[in-house]
Amino acid sequence: MAGAAALVEADNANEIMARIETKSQKIESLLKHYKHVEALKTALDGSPLTTYDERCKSANWIVVHRAIMAIKDIDGMLNSLAAEYYDILMKYLYRGLSTGNEPTCEQCLIIHEKLIERAGLGCILRCLSDTNSV
Amino acid sequence: MAVVDVHRFAESITCHAWSPDHSMVALCPNNTQVHIYKSSSLDQWERLHVLQKHDQIVSGIDWSSKSNKIVSVSHDRNSYVWSLDGGEWVPTLVILRLNRAALCVQWSPKENKFAVGSGAKTVCICYYEQENNWWVSKLIRKRHESSVTSVAWHPNNILLATTSTDGKCRVFSTFIKGVDTKDSKAGSPAETKFGEQILQLDLSYSWAFGVKWSPSGNTLAYVGHSSMIYFVDDVGPSPLAQSVAFRDLPLRDVLFISEKMVIGVGYDSNPMVFAADDTGIWSFIRYIGEKKAASSNSSYSSQFSEAFGKFYGSQSKSATANDASESRGRVHDNCINSIVPLSKAGSPKVMRFSTSGLDGKVAIWDLENMEQELGNQF
């Protein structure tokens, strides 16, 4: 039983890795065209929340990280980001803060402050209490 | 302002319940006792009785309105039913057969049973056996994977909804032969077996609290610790569930004030109003003290509410255009953990309710003049 589940996971994982590859290429091209918000949305879409595979999560994090670091106009970005992205973005911000890497943390902290203004403390609560991690 | 009366009874209040005529309140001041206070005039409260029987903190109190009995449950795994006998409250021990703390209690609508949720992952349904002159407890042992935090009776006196720290909300049948009469409309015999799980709702990832039924019993509402509130319409084989995320700190308890309006209370120390619009979609409307802001279905509306203004205060660069300058004048200083209706049981609308919290205050709210403000869902 457990073996079968693990097998399904592996297949799933490869699918997810493939998807993240394509996403990554799309994002690179979007960033070249200065479409930062689009890039972030694409990166956040289809995040592998329910899988256990660490490679998928790391791969997606790299892609999201790229999109987050490329953003210069944070207010503008948050203005055009739909509310359903707030919770998932908050999860990635915490992942960014946990890296300890200075430029990443700086960017994440700035976005965190502004995101809280819009989304409220409830957003942090949902991020902390959700068992599906990024 | 909707608040009619506020009084600080103790350092902290665990739970409270009102007498049938709403003149007396029974509360637990975060210790092993139940205190009964009577109000003689506005803000003049006199302590009439101290009920001391429990060895540990009293976690739940309910006062039945027809039979005038108080039931109290405690972390000491016991429960007492108190009856008024010649001016004194006389306790009757109810052996719950629990090996963990009792967390919550509620009398059933007909007041012939009461339900107790416990940390032993069980729910005790207690009923009175006339022949032996004592209260018997029947346990629902299955299904719950963790502590049962809250229980709520459906108006039909048989269905019971429970929430648990495993995040799930479940509905059980508590049909007891000899206590509940078989109603041919109520459903097939298979459905009415005691302890039978009718429905399990898996909407929350985090602890669930505060479940309540709407006045007709058609809708369920409960809260999750992740700042979410869940509404389930048409509870039955094909329920319609909605999860509403909101801005601020999580809620602890809810109350239906009408079929389509719910008040939630919790860590923000300020009651929140939720309502369903004409299409049946539930959303956050406002805090109870605020002026109604521009209506919007999304809970992440772009209005700069006072909630964020309080945390960012002078640092906020954006101009808070509307009423942030108006002091909110919050009633409670700390988490509100209980909300109790003060209207006649079974009436479709609740015009008055009371809240109690960790700040030791009990506040009475009246919605008499707020019908206009609250809109047509009330």
C-alpha cells in the first residue's frame, strides 16, 4: 500500500518538476519584457503545496525567488495582485526570510510589511497554521 | 454604539450563562468556582451565590431556561447539575466516565439532555433517568481524533454538531430510546442510531472552535484557528460549504443573530459581523462598532480599516481617508472567548447578546437600534 503511494508520488514529482521547468522558462521571458507582476503570478500559480517531494518545492522556490527579487515597484505589484495570491505569497516570503540571505531577507521584509497592510494579520495566521508547506 | 452594559467581574472569565429571566449571570472567574451575580440596577451587581464543588477550573456553564438548572463541567473530568432548592443551589454529580478534562457543555433545546465535549476525544450525552433518579452518560467514542472544543444542538434535539482540534466539524445523531420519541418525519431508523456520524466537514487545516446552528437548523457556522470562518448551508447529504478568510486575528466563538447573519468574537476583542447576501454567499461585513464601509464581497477589500491603522498608526504613509480618526472605543481589552444569546430560545432573531472574555468583563449588546445599519439580512 505504502509502496504504491510512493510510486504515485514519484510520478507526480516528475510531472511537477517538468511543469516547473516550463514555468521557469516562461518567467525568464516575462522578466526580460519587464512584466514583473505577470512573472510573479506565473511563479505562484500551481505551487506544489500538497506534494511531499522536497525537490519540487525547492525547484518552485527558486522560480518564485527569482520573480520576487526582480520586483522593484512593490506597491504597484501588490495593487495588481489578486487577493487569492496573498496567502501563497506570504508563505514564500517566510521561506525567503528563513534563508538568512541578506538581499533576499531585505526584499522579503519590505514586501511583508506592505502585504500585511493589505491582507491583515489573518494572512500570517493562515500561513503559520497551514500544514501544507512550500 | 451597540453596547448596553459592561461590567468587570473578575481578572478573567472562562465562561458564562444567563438565568431564564436574564436577571442573573453565572460565570467562572477562571477558578474552580461558579459565581452567580444578580443585577439590581444598571451596573450594580451583587454576588448571590458561590457554587464550589469542582477541583479544577470550570470550563463550561449552561443554564437551562425552562427547567432552571445549571450544568457545570470542569477540567476535573466531572460535571454537576445544580438545582435551586429553597434559595440554595444543590449539586448533583453526573458521572461522565471521562479520563480527560471536560471542555464545553450545552443543554439540548428540550433540556432533557446535555452534551459535553472533552479532551478525551469523546462527547458525553447525558440524560436523566427517572427510575433511578440520576443522570446517565452515554459516550460517543468514535470518530474524533483530538479534543472536542465545542458542541451545538440542532433545534430538533437529536442532531449534535461538534468541532475538534483535529480541524474537523462533525454532526452526530444522539437519539436515545426512551428519551427521544421517534418522529416519522425525522428520517430512517438507520440515521437515528445513537452516535451515528451524519456528516464530517474537513474544511479547516487548523483547530476548529465555536460551532453553532442557524435558528432553523439549516446552516452551520464554525471557525478555524487560521482566521477563517466556515459556513455550511443545507446540512445533509449534499452540503454547500463556504470558507471565508478574513483580515484579522482568529475567532473563538460565533452566534447566529438571524438566519443570514452571524456575529463572530475572538482575539481581536471586537465582534465581527458576517452575512449572506441574496445569492447565499457569506462574507465579512464590518466590526460591530464601525460605520458600514463600502460593501464588497471580497474579504480583502482595499479599504484601510482601523484594524491595520491600529498596528501601523503613525508610521502608515497612506492617508486613512475615512473614519480612522474616530476612536473605536473597544469594549473588551482582551480575547473574547464566549458569546451567549439573550433572547427567547427558539426565536428567529437575536436582539441581545452578551460576550465575556479574558479581560474579566461581561458586555451586553443590544441590536435594537441597529436594524437599519445591519441591513435586510438581519
